Amino acid sequence: MEDESQINWKERYFELLKRVEILEAENKWLREQLNNNSNDSSKPPSQDPYRQKRNSIPSGRKQGGQPGHPGHSRAFVPPDQVTKMIDLFH
């Protein structure tokens, strides 16, 4: 440590003041980053802090197509309108 008689207190005071200003600015920026969510940043909703989980009530059914549900399929084209046939099962 330096001898107290050689310390320039005024200069030291301004150095510390500048350091406090820098730390306060960094603290402000970090707090803003902490408060970001998917509404005000490019984060996806899954990254939101403290996000609410959906409270869905189970219906008792399994996921996916249920028995009796009409399926969705592509309509067959008449053979005279087909331009090319590819046999996928060799």
C-alpha cells in the first residue's frame, strides 16, 4: 500500500466515482436482460423465465387419432390420368 501522505485523494475519489458509474450502468443492463421475455426480445416462449405451465385437464383419451374418427387420405386418380407409376415395393 502507498503511504497516506502520497495518495492523491481527489484523484482517487474521481477514479472510484467513475468505477461506480460503470458498475451501475452494467447493473442496469443486466437487470434489463433479466426482465426480457418472448414478448420484447427474440427469445422463444420456452425460454421465458417464470412462465406459467398449462393446467390442462386430462380427458382420459390417448393422444393421436381416436377410434371411429374418419381418416384423411389423398384421393386416387383414375389410371388414364396417371403419367408415371413408380413401384416402391420391389
